[in-house]
Amino acid sequence: MRLVFAGTPDVAVPALEALLASDRHEVVAVVTRPDAPAGRGRKLVASPVGQRAAEAGIEVLKPAKPSDPEFLARLTELAPDCCPVVAYGALLREPALAIPEHGWVNLHFSLLPAWRGAAPVQHAVLAGDQVAGASTFLIERGLDSGPVYGVITEEVRPTDTSGELLDRLARSGAGLLAATMDGIEDGTLIARPQPVDGITLAPKITVEDARIDWSHPALRIDRVVRGCAPAPGAWTTFRGERLKVAGPVKLLPGQTGLAAGVLAVGKNSVRVGTGSHEIELGEVQPQGKKAMRAADWARGARIESGEQLGG
């Protein structure tokens, strides 16, 4: 089939690579978000998908909106049979949806109808899901509500951050998207409506969502740290400034002596009380500084046991 691939960030690149490697399909163009400022110089930089497509010599389309008349005209000229989508980042509506014969097929990183929305992997980690996955589905007007072609599953490991889990899903999901394109082409795949039960939503995680409440149980705090890594990053306050909890925490089920948010500083460790048992901090990142081991931070800042996180 003739394909026009839509995607923007790094997580979409494995799927583009899988389709470029296919001997059954031709990627005739890529749609991505416009170049954005990045780095200290704030120079305009192409998206990871745009960069990879340019390296492959593929036409790159960067509409401000996919409803722009010039983009719609060019997409019509390209005459794609299908438009696979991974984390494109813009809302697709008619008439764009009507141009490819087989529509726009999205690779979404959840087991639909669970975690519809912008941050499915983060919400899966925050909720303590033991199994995550990815789904391919036909895009329609509703939020991630279209009929599903296929799914793959992935175990959520106890130490997984959302970034680590998403990296694995991006790789396995790339194969699922390529197989979905094969099945659509030969007619062996039929999209099935999503169940009406089990719908959960996964809105974008805000900075305030990532703030640690030390009165919560240790297990919940662990999920916030892992679920918000690498972005936006779990955080608290210390001595009136923001402190990012950048690395994994260690649960200490047998230790319950510290009140919520109170620190205990040892030679090589920093423990903190929660609403249940204590945890040991891994890495922290003080405001304006690089991430460092919690013990090094405590020595450098001359922190004493009994000081408080989170005000």
C-alpha cells in the first residue's frame, strides 16, 4: 500500500523504521509537527520523525493544522491507501480523515478502551497496572474510540518508569503497526468495536500532578516517581525551593519511625517518612543543578536528620 506516516517524537521513530523496512508498503510522505525551538539557542529544529524521513529522502509535510487547505490538497495528490499514525500531536478531522481509502490507523500505547488520551503509559504506571500494551485502531471523531485492529501486551515491571515502559512498547508496537498494515492490505484484518465497559481516561500529566504528597502511602509515592519519569518529573520542596525526585526510590516496609516528609540522613543514604513506611531516596535534582545521589546532596547541603520535605 501507499502510506503517508504521521508522527512527531522519538517514540514514533521505531514504527516509521518498521514501515520503511517493509517490502509490502511504500511510505510516500511523512506528516509531522512544524519545527520547534530547542536548545540554548532556541533554534528551530525538525522533529525526530521529520529528521528520520529527511534522511530517508522522503517528502516531509509540516502543516500548522491538518485542516490547512494546502496540506489537504497535497495529501489528495499523494493518494495514500492508508495513513498510519503514532503520537502525531494534532487533532485529525474531516476532510483529512476521508482522503485515504483505508483511513488513518493509530498506534496507541494502551489496551483500549483503557487509558484513552494523551498519557496512557504514565497513567498505567501511576495506577499500578501489572499489564500494559498497545492497540491499533481506526481513527474516528471520538477520543481514541475507534474500532480496534490488533493489540500486543507488555508486562509492567516493578521498577519500570513510564519512559522505560514506553520505549519497550514503541518497539513492540512498531511490529504491530506493520502487521496491521499487512492485514488491511490483504483483507485478513477487520476492525472490531471497542467494549463499552472498562473505559478509562489518560489526560496529560501536569506539573502539579507530579508533586509528591508525603502523607500518601509509600507505594503510591513510588508510582508517582516512576510514572512521572522522565517527564514532567516528580518533585517536592525543601528549604523553600523545588527539589526533583529524579531517580527510583527504595521501599523500606519494615521501617515506620519517621513522620511523613521527615528526613533521616545516614552516611550513604537518605530516608524519608511517608503515610505508611519509610522510603530511601535514589537521585534528586536541586533547583538549578544536575541530578545527583541523595547522599551526595545531603552532604553538600549539610542536611540534618529531622528536616522536612514538602513544607
